[in-house]
Amino acid sequence: MSTTRRRLSLVLPGALALSLLAGGVSAASPPPSAAAAGPRAIGIEVLSSAPDQVTGGDALVEVTAPHTLPPEDVRVSLDGQDVTAAFDLTADGTLVGLVDGLELGTSRLRAEAAPAAPRPGVSRARPATLTLTNHPKEGPVFSGPQQQPFVCTTARATHAGQLLLGQPLVDNQDGQGIPVALEGEDGSYPRDGRGYPTDDAEIVGWSASCAAQTRTGYVYRSTTDGSFRWLADPAALPADVAQTTTMDGQQVPFVVRWERGTINRFIYSIAALAPVGDDPGSRPDPSLWNRRLVFSFQGGVAIGHTQGTTSTDAMLPPDLLGLGYGVMWSSGNRTSTHYNLQVGGETALMVKERAVEAYGVPDYTVAVGGSGGAIQQYVYAQNHPGIIDAAIPQYSYPDMVSQIIHVADCELLEHYFDATDRDNQKWKDPEVRQAVIGLNGTAHPKNLSAGEVAQWTGLYQLMAAFGYQVMDKDPASPAPALMECKPGWFGLTPLALNPTFTDVQDLDKLAQGADGVEWTHWGDLVNIYGTDDDGFARVPWDNVGVQYGLQALQDGVITPEEFLDLNAQVGSWKPTRDLVTEGFPFVGSPSPQTFDPWSSRNMHLSPDGTTPAARRSGDLAAIGALYESGMQFRGDIDIPVIDVRHYLEDELDMHNTQQSFAVRQRMVNVDGDADNQVIWFMDARPTVAADPTPLAFRVIDEWMANIASEPELGVAGNKPAMAVDACFTTEGDLLASGPGVWDGILDDGAPGACTEQFPVYSSSRRVAGGPYEGGVWKCALQPVARAVNQGLYGDWQPTRAEQRRLQEIFPSGVCDYSKPDQGRPRHLAP
């Protein structure tokens, strides 16, 4: 459903400080040439959702009458009941109305000439019908059976000392879900620090769906400290209310109408400027809305089973609200709540549906968000075209799942360096390790906090005490030498793979240890991946045929002997059924027996140092499912994208810079170019001092105005002058921009001006011969002899004995990355 429907009137705000900002199916009329042959048809379109994805019992509908039929002569009915009174005549001459009272399931909407029509001089018009399918507000729409157990958190969400929602609504008396207490007249009840009723509370029922009453209130921005404070009456403004200037130049009191509730079991929020005297009991007055919606997505990593926590900063971003943007948010669109992007996409569709029903169709919808919030933008734009019309992903990755491919290599490789081959002094050099792992490593990591320095120093002191190898540090550095695997990705492999492991501090006892809960990413998405013969979710991760360190061998960084030993002993991850509780530092206290920062107890390792360790074969059904479901971003989007990030490689931050270009390459693979994507880097050396996001909003606004004015030119043909690749100094000054500034990354050309300033690193699978864009789960295999004959090993010409050893290590062959992922369905090939 596209919501870019009107020609935009571009009104750019004044100079913005570089501070963080933070359709449907229509029964359409035939062309004029067809009208002469018979009566013109009336048109019906659902504006708030696709007709088969209506939720909550209502839908915003537009009816268009042919010019031969006056709109007042149109009658609209729902399953035979007249609902014409719900429609108003718009300035565009169409009828728009919120049709409510929809029953679950299908309903039939019909628009026709009223019985009294046609009048003399008015031609007949063919009626139009449209089938609507209504789903519960609590969901699901298409994501399948909902997760149980599920932690309700509405009772703990607060702002400025006031509950945002309160207890969930009672939906059963069978003890399912969490208990709901009898409340006093003031809404209070005996509760603990998490919002749950205490033992002395009177229980009136239970809530399994976590649904809460929708609440609408008002906040204002205070001149005292810039915070948002509650406003009891939007007609009675306090003395400290701030003023704001909207995009069209109006200076108005900074008062925000704030709607909160639950949709698809998650907490949602819709906020926009409100005129003085706005009525909370009626539909919003949109007079101060700039007709632009922002979807505020957020990041993090979690395994679900919870409603999630709220974020006032993301719900109420002052710089956006002050300009007149409407801002949508949901705890279901925080990847710190879950990483099921099928459920997340479904939730986003439902939240936008509610916003459109409340405020009307926007001129466009732009998304913003970092890390997991950036992933959501790419994945949802691919899976649900029209949900957003433009994107500002920050610290992006193409998706979450394909990061697991190389991140799950981290502990395997570091265990080999630290433990298996601990006597090899070469592995004390982080740059040598970097050649094999691909991700950045340094003897002098920068900008680590005092706590991080203490954490990693303590861990490496234990490693040395227990006889493991420690990398050589820079004497001038307070921190030990580190690879990005440790500060960036530490702990995420067990979180994704191990059903016994979860960050229990973020979950309630209701869900912890519950029977049937599999604490893995794959288990969280079992509706997509399905289950294996052991009853666990299928897992696509695979390293059969992967030649770790191949590029390091080709470059002479490691010897053939080291290459062979590395690949013989690096190992793989055990099947889910065999995974056990983690050791220290994840669980328990340190000792030589419990110390296991690599999760090696869950690895397949060589039993004797000579027999090659087994590799793991990914489940082909799981690989096919992640492609079919859209959990993997393939690159198929055609909206304006400004991909922004600070350069954090010196900090070994997990948001490594290669990811923006991995996204670009996937887009090129699909369309032959990525002209709709712009990449901006801002330096963060020595620290983050400015942000390009406000500028990105201005450029997106101009870009969308151009598209509305000349849609025939397409997205790329409407790029404004500033919508080009660029890089900026720490203070926000432009370093370089234009075509070619990122040359040398996705091609073999000389480094561009930005490429020279911002080194981009690699991944374990790329330095093993894989493509830049990553995302290959199961590589095609070729015989070792063919790989040798093709010169895959550079200057090394293996002897017969060495070829036999290669054959022992790779009995089914080695990866041939010239061929596509063997698990990708053929009809999805780019």
C-alpha cells in the first residue's frame, strides 16, 4: 500500500543543528476511453491497510465517484447496512470515512448510486464492491500462532511518574497469563516493583493477551528543562510551555497529543502536535500535523516472550514533533524485545493502520532507527512495499540472520587461537588474527569505558592465569588487545544458538524456565523455521567446506601448515539437542574447570588434535524458510534511502562499516544498481560530536517532494543535489561527496576520497572466499583437486600429502562461491 498520494509542498525548516533527530486494492474506474462504451464505475479503496489485513474492526475507506455522478448521490453499505453517514466529502471531491463495526472475518463493502439517482442529466455508474478481512487488534494477521508464555509489561510503563497504560485487561478466569488485581478508585493496587499484584491483592482475573485500554492524553515541552510534562487540559496551558516552529513556519505552543495502547500484544504510541483545546474524546485535529509520518524503530538483541519496555525518547522525539511530524512507535518494533521480523512487520503494518485511521493518509512515511532499527527498515521495505516511503537507517546491517553466519565463527576461531594452538606465538598479534577473522582487531582499542577496560582486563588476566594465550597489547593502552568479536559480539552466539541461555535479567519469572521455551533465535521464530526430528527449531547455520583463513594463506600471512591445522581443528557448533549450560563468565564463578568464554563445551572439536573436527551442515528447510519469509534482506527495495553511521571501527564496535556496503551490493545484485541508496559516514575520532541525521531528514523531504512533483522520473531520477554519497568530519563539516567517494570498496578501483579516510574491514566468510554481501548459508562444494587446479590457494601448490590432508579435512569438498547459496529457493535468485 503506497501512501504517497499527494503532490508535496516543500517547506524546509531553517538551519537545523546537527543534533540527533532521533493501499490497498481499489475497485478503480476505467480510463476515459472506456467510459464512452458504458457506465463509469465507482471506486473503493482501503486507505489504512490492505483489504485483507484490516485489524481492530475498522478501516479508513475512500470512495471515488465518476465525474458523471455527484458524490452526494453515492450510497455505501457494509454487509447490506447503510454506512454512508460515516463518509465526509474531501477537498479532492472524494468520500472518506472510518467504517467501523467490522466483524472478525470477511465483510462486503459496496458503493453504488443512491436509489434516487440518477437524476436528469446524471449518467448511471456501475457499483463497486470490495471484500474486507478483519483480524483481532491483538493479532495475529499472518505471523501464525502467538508466542506463549508472554510477559505483560503494561503495568510498569511510566512517564514523569504517571502510568502510561496500567494493568492489562482481564481476558480469562482460567489462570492464563498474569493476574490482574482489583484497583481502588484512584487506580492503585498492591503491587511490587515490576507492577505485578502482590500476594495480598484481590485478583479479579488474568490476562493472556496483555491488551490494555487505549489512553489519549497530552504532554507539553517545558521551558524549564526541555522535558515533556503531563498536561491535564490542552486548553489551559502552564506558564512554562515552550513554543515551537513547524515546517510551514507556524509558531505554536509545544503541546503533543499522545495516544497509547496495545496492538498485536505490544505497546504502541502515536504522537503529534495538537492545537490548543484539542478534544481527547474525538479524532485528532490534524491542523498542526505536517502530513508526514515518522516510524521510529529501535535496536537491541532479544529472544522474545515479552511485551517489551517503553522508550519515551523514541516515542516523543522533540525535534521531530516540534516540526509537525507525526511519530509512530511500538515495543514490537524494538529488536531489544524480539528479533522476529515477521511479527515486527505485522506489528508495523497494524500500528500504521491505526495512525492513518486517526490522522489520515500522510504525504509520505519515513522511518528512522539504528542497528536493529535500521535492519527493520530494510527488511520491512522489502517485505511490505509501501509501509514506508523513505528510510534513514543508522548503523545498518542488511538483516539480523545473515550476521549469525560469520559472528558464530568468532568463538570458534578465537578458541583455536587462545586454546587449541595457544603455543603459536603468531596468534599474539591482533593483526594476524584479523587476517583470519576479518573483523577489526587492535593492540590499542580506543574509547572503551573504564568499566569495559576493567571487564576485558579481568577476563584476559584469567585467561593468562589458566594457561591460555593472550594477545600482545600496546604498552600505552589501558585496555588489552582485542578483536571486534569480544567487545562487539561477545555472548551473542550462545544467545542465538543455545536453548539453555538467555539474559535472564531482562525477563520475568513468568517466562524464565517455562516448559516448552527454547531460548534461541531459531526457537523464537519456530513458526518460520519449523522443527527438526528432535523437536527443536531448525537451524540454518553451516560451515561445511568453509576454508577459514584462505585469504590470509593467499597473502602469506599464515603458512600452509597453519592453514591446514586451523581448518582441521577449528570445529563447529553441536546440534541443538546436545547444547549444555554455558560456563564462566556467563554462568557461575571462575575456575580452570568452569572457565569458558568461547562456549567450547558446545563445540564439535577434534578428539585428538589430528582427526579433523566435524563441521555442521545447515538445515535446508530452515534456509529456504528464512529466504521465503523475507527474514534475509535480498536487496529488493526502491525507496529513497540515506544510510548514516558514525565511524566506530577504532572502538571495535559491533556496528562495523562494511555492512552499509553489504546492503548496497545486495541491492546491486537485484537491480543492477543501488542509485536509490546514499551512504554517509561521520567521523567519531576521537569521539561522537555531531550527527548527520537532521540533514538526512531535510534531504529526504526534498527527495520526496521531487518524487511527488515528477513521479515519472522514479526514485533515482528525483534525487536532490545533496542526496549523494558523502563523508563528514567529527564536527559535521563535509569532507567529500559525490560519485566515486566510496570507490575501491565494491570494486577494484583506486580508493575514493571517503574510502581513504575510513578503512573498511571484512568478515570471516569474506576472507574465506565468500562474496562481499555475505548471506551465503550453504555454499556450493567443489572437489579439493579442482580447487587446487584452479589455483585457489595462490602461490601454494599442495603436495600429494597436503592434498590428502585437505581431502581429510574437507571430505565433501570446499566452498565454490562462484555459485549461489545452495539453500536459496531458485525463484528468489537475483
